[in-house]
Amino acid sequence: MKEATKCLHAGYSPENGEPRVVPIVQSTTYVYDSTAEVARLFDLEQAGFFYSRIGNPTVDAVEQKIAALEGGVGALCTSSGQAAVMLAALNLARAGDHIVSATNVYGGTFNLFNTIFRRFGIETTFVDQGATDEELAAAFRPNTRFVYGETIANPALSVLDIERFARLAHERGLPLLVDNTFATPILCRPFEFGADVVIHSTTKYMDGHAVQLGGVIVDSGNFDWRNGNFPEFTEPDASYHGLVYAEAFGRAAYITKARVQLMRDLGCCQSAQGAFYTNLGLETLPLRMQKHSENAEAAARWLEGQDKVEWVRYPRLTWDPYAKLAARYLPNGCSGVVSFSFRGGREAGARFIDALELISLETHVADIRTSVLHPATSTHRQLSDEQLTAAGITPGTVRLSVGLEAWDDIRADLQRGMDAA
């Protein structure tokens, strides 16, 4: 099936007389006929549901759909995008380990890697993704566990050279983890360019309606965890009577371990109701991503013609520093987010935002309704000016999330704000 068809049909196939729409299985637990069968479930010898923290039929249908969209062997839904990043990382890294991450990442991810993980004994080296191979190679250590980046960085809108970062990681026997939230599998499928694990905040475009928090981890099934660098996949897990993930689950070893070990013990699971809402968003994802991208490109081109605007970032603009990478990885659009900065700095940006009427000021992005945010005083407030600059953000940066309204109405409100700026 093509992606548009998968968004409607993957993950759930009703049989005769069953509901056409994915049903909400609002139950924490499941009934079985024998203790032997329950024992097999707990020993991971048999597939099935036994407690909704580990798995739920509604959540499972959404996981299968997203795995199909990304081209992976399995997926794990979480309570938020932040939880997905955390579990994806902790599935590989422990105290004493090291991560190489692009600097241009979401502020919450930066804080997780730079602050919380340091308390866990995990260190992160942040690298300029535009650096040379030699400069990037210097960031790796013997205890590096994985490489991390975002397809389209939030809010810097830099585009990751996935093939290059995958090569640098694979040359050292390491996986590449990519946050594909802004692109979604409709605009980019990182596994096709060498990424090994994909992460999404489903709160964003996958839900698309500002209704449901969520996240997901998708396993490509392509990385060889038996290469000698990852004993947690090749040595017995005492909590499952000596089970070895690489032997028992083959290509799905990574995502299975994340579910039955980390989700089991950390518990940041998605609810059945939450998965249902996410699925509703997924069903219209191709149509929305096309319109988001069209409106955002129109907004970017309009903004670059305004004298009060110092710079505009949108990878579809021909002069954008990431235009060539966007042409390779995002030929069908670059999502609905545009970043720009006023010549008048914070004050001009504040006047612009406060004058808007149609466009909402809110701590969100990727909604069907157009919204705006000032990252330096919100999502990236914990970063110093130096860290802001390293992340591709200035104090006057404005993040515009372009929705699905008529472009003429969006433009009229932008003009209203521009006049006030």
C-alpha cells in the first residue's frame, strides 16, 4: 500500500461483523483460561495482551500503523514525545556511557541529554551538524552508544544529512536515532537513508489537532545488535529468566526490549483513548502535510519580502543553507513550520505577536490552526544565549506554525502583526 492508504488501513483489519473504526479497548487487564497460558505471556513465549502498560489492542493497532508508515519492524507508543526520546536513549545508554547529538535539537531533548542524563551518569557531546567528517569524528569516544539528530530541527529548521550521519555512526558500529516529528513519514522516511531508530512526538502532526499528547519509537530492524558493542541484547536478561533479546526476537530485539523492560519498569505508556485520537489524526496525515507545507512555503516567501524581517528559515527557499539537503530528503515539502527574526529583536517580535488576531500565541506547534511562539522565552527558556545561538536561535527568533486556514486570511493577520512591529 502507498502511504495515504496505510494511513487509513494499516494496523487494523476488521473481520466479518467487527467495527470499521479501530475500537477503544478501555481495559487495563485481560482474562485467560489457564495459569500456563499467562506464564507463557509473562515469559514472552507467546504473543498477547496481559496488562495495558505493556500492550493494549487499540494502542497496538496504532503502533502497527506507524511502523508500516515508517517501514519498520515494530513500534512502541509512549505517553509523550519526551518519553519516547527518553526510552529510545535509555534502551541503549547507561551510567558511564556517552551520546553524540546534533546541537540543533528540540529544547526538551537538549535539556534531557545535557542535564537529566548527566545526573544518570550519561554524557552527551553536542556537535554542529554542518561540521566536517573529521570534526564530527573527534566527538566520538570508546563508550559512545549512539548518534542522534532531527530530520527537521525544532525550531532552527536545519535539515539533517541522514546518510552522512548514518555512515559516521555505522563505521563505528553504532546506530543512528532520528527524531522525524516535523517531517513525518509522509515527507521523509529516515530508514531509507540509513537511520536505525525513528522517534516522533505524535502530539505534533500525527495528532495534528492539539488534542492528545503522545510519542512513538519505531525500530527499523536493520541494525545488527550482535556486533559486540551491545551486550544488553546478546547477554541474558535476569528479569526474564535469562532470555537473550537478539536470539529470541531477531530483527525486533530493540523495540521488544524497550517494551518489555523499559516500559514495564518506567510505565510511560499511551492510553487506549489517546491512541484512538492519534489514529484519527493519522488518517488525514497525507492531506494535512501537503497543505501545511504549501501554506508554510507561501508564508516564508511573504516574510522574506518584508523589510522588518532580518532573516527567514525555511528549507524550501532556494537560498536557505539547507535547501540542497531538503531537495534530497524532503522533495515533497518541509512541513508547516517557519522560523524568522525581526531586525528590532525581542521588542519588535513581541509587538508582532501581540497584534495578531487569527494566529494564536501558544506553546505548541504542528496544529491545524496557525500558531506562533517566541522560543527564547518559552520552549528554549532554560538555554543560555550561547546555547541558543548554538541551537540556531536568536533572542528575536519567532517560530510560526502555519495551519490549514485559507492563505489569504493567514497573510492578512501576518500583515496586521507586521504593521505593529
